[in-house]
Amino acid sequence: MILVSLMAAALEEYTALLSTAAEQLFLSAPLPRRVQVLILRRLPRARYNPRPSSH
């Protein structure tokens, strides 16, 4: 049971790390803003908050 909880914690950290890396990749990619928003909202634990438009 302890091994299961250790694996779950390790996978949680790994998922958070991959999510952060993917977030950085998509923020720097030359994609339209709407596409970036759609992708980033679907990432687990994404910390993406769209900035209010000044238009």
C-alpha cells in the first residue's frame, strides 16, 4: 500500500512537471491566441489565466 502511494505521488509530480513544460512550449509557439487558450485550458493543472483584453 505504501508503494502505491509513493507511485501516485511520483506520478503526480511527473504530471505537474510535464504540464508546466507543455505550458511553456505552447506559450512560446507561434499559434493564434485562441488556439493557445484552447490547448492550455485542457492541460492538467494548467495555471493559465487569460489576460483581460485592452480593446
